[in-house]
Amino acid sequence: ETGVTQTPRHLVMGMTNKKSLKCEQHLGHNAMYWYKQSAKKPLELMFVYSLEERVENNSVPSRFSPECPNSSHLFLHLHTLQPEDSALYLCASSPDRGLVGYTFGSGTRLTVV
Amino acid sequence: ILNVEQSPQSLHVQEGDSTNFTCSFPSSNFYALHWYRWETAKSPEALFVMTLNGDEKKKGRISATLNTKEGYSYLYIKGSQPEDSATYLCAFTRNTGGFKTIFGAGTRLFVKA
């Protein structure tokens, strides 16, 4: 365990389903991130939260909706996804927005059918 | 366009071989360069964070160098072992009034016993 815990590890959902991914860290970090990794592509940044405020949204479709209720928890709410959204979704945290060296979770492998 | 290029894409070596990979990044607005090691079914793990031109870091048999003026970093593994088999990611953070981190696609290393 790295200190960043993601659940579930695997998720299969239909295109009409609503589901949520959860990320939790108790490292005292102030910044949290959602990344997407599709096959043979680099990690793509989706959202950044710093001190519970969303500071970056990289043109992500509205069918992905992040939520950061406190500095330890980050959610990614999913609804009406498409098969091309199937990917590995990684959560990460860092001490603050400017300090590098992310701590990553193990990811959620999402399959949309 | 900001790209982080890693080469080679994959590499097969024998146990005991020494190897190195390259990460190329834009040389302007440099803030930091980081290397991660990502084993299958695990979380990416931070290896090094480098911020100064000429930085050299070492962790056991793994070392890295940084040239911010020409925009490249090398990762070296001395005497590769099967447990070194993983994907090695580099990421470039720039600071243009805000921080942005871009990942390369990684170099996949296979070490055969």
C-alpha cells in the first residue's frame, strides 16, 4: 500500500449505469489528482484539486464528475459512459500543487460495455 | 505543443546487462523532472525528482541525470535484475504562472533471467 487507496480495483458498467470511483489518502497531502491511462497512451491528467478546490479540468466530458469533500477523499462520479472510456483510472496525491513527486493509488480498471 | 518523449518504447535485456533510457522534454519554463517505476498491477512509484540542471540522483543500482538546457534526462540501471522489469515513466513539470505536469508514454523494460 502506498498510502493512496482506490476502490474498486475493477469495475464493469453498462452505458446507462451510474457508478463512482473512490480515492482516499491520509498522507496529509493537500493536492489530489485524477489521471486516465488508455492503452499505449501516456497518463492523461483529468482533474486537479488543491485544498479541496478544483483548480484544473482538462476538457474532460461532463459524464465524468469529480468531487472532493475534504482533503483526504476524492471521488469520480461516472454516468452514461461510452465504451471508449474504458481505461485505467489512477488517483494521486502530492504535498501541495507545486511540489512534485506524486503518490499514486493502484488504480481502477474500468470496462464500459 | 508540449510533449514528453521517451525512448525506447520497450527494451529486452539479459540479467546482468546495464541499460539506459532517455526522456526528452521542452527546455522552456522548466520546474522539475521526475521518474517513476510502474510494475504491473501495482502503483507507479516515485524514483527521483530533479530540479537543477546537472542534477544526478542515485538509488541502489538506478541513477538518473538531468540536462535542462537541452531538455533531456537519462535513467541508468546497472546490472539489471528480473525484478527491475517494469515500465519507467518520466514526467516534466513546467511553471508558467501555474504548474503543469506532463507524462511520457514510458519505457517498458523486460529483464530475462
